Amino acid sequence: MLNNTLNQNLFKKNVELKATRDGFGEGLVIEAEKNESIVVLSADLEESTRVLSFAQKFPERFWEVGVAEQALVTIASGMANYGKIPFATSFAAFSPGRNWEQIRTTIALNNVPVKIVGSHSGIDVGEDGATHQVLEDIALMRTLPNMDVLVPCDYEEAKKAVGVAAKSLRPTYIRLTRSKSPVITTPNTPFETGKINVVWEDTDSKATLVACGPLVYEALVAAQKLKKDGITVRVVACHSVSPLDEQALIHEAKISGAMVTIEDHQVSGGLGGAVAELLVRNLPIPIEFVGVYGRFGQSGNSSELKKEYGLNADEIIRRTKMVLARRMQ
Amino acid sequence: MKDNAKLKEIACDLRKEVIKMLESAGSGHAAGSLGMADIFACLYFSILHHDPENPHWEDRDRLLLSNGHIAPLLYAALSYAGYFPQEKLKSLRKFGSFLQGHPERERLRGVEITSGPLGSGLAQACGIAAVAKREGRRFRVFCVTSDGEHQEGNHWEAVLFAAKYKLGNLTAFVDSNNIQISGKTSDVMPLEPLLGKYQAFSWNALVIDGHDISQILNSVKQARLVYDKPTVIIAKTTPGKGVSFMEDNYLWHGKAPNKNEAKAALRELEEVCRDVK
């Protein structure tokens, strides 16, 4: 059953749809009013990454670096070195896709509080095709020491992620998405780095579904359908891929005994990889992975692609049944 | 502020330290470290407003070393300036030392940025200069770059940015020594005309003899007079300067002298130093 801090209307047909990038853009203006250290850099994508209203409201704190993602993060590194909290914004395919070494050396190793914001992540990008559908960015970022990795599941969480990142002196990656998706959390839902949210729980659950990004919604839809079939599960929203909420995830493994990880990312190296690494060391249980299996994306609309690549409730249900079969053995 | 002869003497001492450090480490980059010694002597003992007792002083001038492989020279200069005791210099590249093979900001006060991977220093200098300029801060940002790292796209992205935002508080040095790890820069990837390139990118650009103390100091004075453009000082230097068998030989770019070579090098440098004094 649904956690009571969540939007209780989320299963209704008229559920509000908003993109995580919009939550980010709005959160940025709210935080910037409170925190004068915030500056924003854009690589010619201020409209798409939703930093336009910040740029208009705070022109003296906005920097247009041009189509130059290596400069984007290295200039941001200098600004953070000076004492600013820079949000370096672009599409995730280019940042951290193109400029990973600069992020590694001048931000993570240098240990300066740059906030790398990668919008348009995952297969969700749709029509632009494989070049723009980055499915490897979580892997790139979560292996870096010092780097926090936040993957908000909806508009509200994206808004909160800005505040959490702005208050932290650690390098941070925030992963955002293009399309509108159901607003499933509320201003009252907790959001902390290093913490999970249990968003759906039933007694005697046979598996825990661990998801990040807008696919948390699909996980909830899957949980509801599974319940109708007499299979009870728990659903965890894991917005903090690094650091992971290790204690809570080990607890989940203990109480449910099986897991399914869900992400709009390659199955290698992302959330699934992180959870598997943790549980293999602590409490090995059967895990199934919902994600992209070693393929590049392609053009199409977001829902066609999610069907083709197995990133929807049906696939989550199928994988859950698979993991349950393994659990029975 | 020291007079020119004193700066020349300091440069000589820095070169000797570089040789000793590299010999003790058994690896590292000799040629560029020796070639830039005059400029580092000028920077740390005449040009920069800095305070080794208060390395995080907000209004200090910043010196960002982009080509981090000449770390031995940076460390020698920092140590001579009083950032840490000279007896630590021999711990270069050794386990547990704060003198890492390439400089790390988190490990040593006075090191402004972590560097080594080439082409990213100027952009970081731009980041500092840009926000400082908008806030009306008076300090200046200096960035030391190599000619070889001008092959990196990241560097030219920063060149564009600095011109766009008219970063008159930013001064870059180019160690124009025409060597890099696998050969002459003019063979590996020609850069010339570098002066013309910077001018075309709307920078104030100067060429100097990077071993001539007056030219070094004057070029920085000229940079201070230009408010609406960043300045690049293309310093013609001799890689391996002061050690005859290293001079102009790219094989010494990424190499450290062995015991005998260090002995011979120090003998030569002693002579040069005597002449300076």
C-alpha cells in the first residue's frame, strides 16, 4: 500500500504530469533567492535544461559558455574553487558524457562543490535517437570518489534535489529527464542524500522493487497490479544512487529476500550494479535487473521505446515473477 | 619585491632543487621544470601578492599551474617562498608525501588546483577570474600553461570564454619551449603562429624571452594596463635550461636524471649560479 506522504491520486487517470527538468528549473530559482553563492553555467541549452528563468532573474550569476562541455565543468570548477556553488547544466549525453575526465580531475579529485546537472538522460529522450539517449552516465559518475549521485523520481524530488545539492559542499551529479511523468511525491515526502524512501509496502512481501528516476512510477503501477494477482511486494525509491542507503537496502533484502532493480540506464554499472555490489558483499539474494541490456537506443516516442527496451510496468512484473521463481528454488 | 639579480639567483636555486628532487624520486619531468624556473622565481618572489602564512587569504593573487607535470618546480618555489620546509622536497613522488607526482590541491596549501591532465587549467583560471571580475575584486589570476597542451580542445574553449567576458584580470603564460613527450611540438602538432592565434581570439598577446627577468616583469606590468582583454605572455624558453645535455632535447621532457647525470647537472648549475652571484 502507498506510503502516506505520496500523492494519493497518483494512480488516477488525471494524475499531474510534469518533467523532472521543470522541477529543477523552479527549484533553482527558489534556492538562488536564498543562497547568493549559487551561480549557473549553461552550454547553449538554457531553455531545454530549464535554467532560462534563473538566467533572466539573476543575469549577474549566469554564465553562457557556448557549446563547450569541457569548458562548462572546468570553468565551474574554478568558480567553486573561488567559493561559489556552480550548477553546470547540459544534456547528460554531453555532460558527464563528453567531459568525464575533466569532472574526475578538476571536480572530484580537486574536491570542489560543482553541481553537474545532466538533463535528457535515458531512453526517455525519444525522437532525438541513440546519440542523445545516454544510458551510461550513472555508471560514469557513481564510480568517482567524492561524487554524490542523485536521480530524482519526479518533479517534486527534482526541486528538492536542488536544495539538497546547494547545501552540500560535495561534488554532486543530478540526473534529469526530458518527458513529463506523473508527480508521485509531495512536498512532504522526505528527500535526503544517502536515504531511500519506501514508497509502497505490504505485509509478507516477497520481493523489493528498487527504482530510480521516473520509473519509480512504473514500479508502483507494477506493485499495484501484482497485488491484484496476489503477489505482495515493497517498492523503494532510491534517489541517492551514491551514497547508497546501505543499511536500509540490506534491511530490505532481509525482509523480502528478493529484489528487482529498475532504471532507465544500462543494466551494467548503474543502480542495479550498485545494489548488487552491496548485497553480494552483505546478504546475497536473487536479484533481477530492469534496464537496457547492452544496446543503444533509437528514435521513437518515449512510450514506444520504453516498451521496446523493457522499461515499463509489464517488464517489471515479468522480472518480479522471474526473481520469485528463483527465490522458491 | 626582489631585484633582478636576486631573482636570477633564486631561479638558479630552484633549478638545483629540481635536479635533486627528480634524482631522489627516480622519475618526473626535468625539461619543463628547468625551463620555467625564471618565470616561477619572478612569480613567487616579485609578481604575486600572496602570503604563505595565510595561503587561503581571499584577496591573494592566484597562480594556477595547468601543466601539472612541472610540479617539481612549483614545489621548489612554494617551499622557498615559505609554504613548507625545504627538507620535505626530497619526498617528491614518495608514498605518503604531500608532494604528489602531479599537484593536488587537497594535499598541499599553496597549490590552487589539482592538475596533470592537460588543457584544463586555463578554464579553471577563467572561472575564478570571471566571478572575481563581476564582484569587483582586485586580485589577479595567473595561469601557467605549456605549448603542447595547446593541442587540447578544452584549452581553446577557455580562450574563447576569456575573450567573451573580457577577463582583464587574467594573465596566462605559455611555456613555449617547442618540446613535448614524443618530440618537437612543431612536429607533433604545429602551433605557430601562436601569437597570431591569440590575437585573432581577441587576447592581448606578447612574446618574451622567458629567461630574461626584466622582460618577464615588464610583460606582467603591461598586462595590468589592459582592462578589457585577457593577456597571454608567450615565453620562449629553453627546455632543460642550465644543463647542457638536457637543453632542447625532448627526451628530457618526461625523464629524471640518474645519480651521475644529477651530479653533472648540479656541477653545471653551480657554475651558472656562481656567475649570477
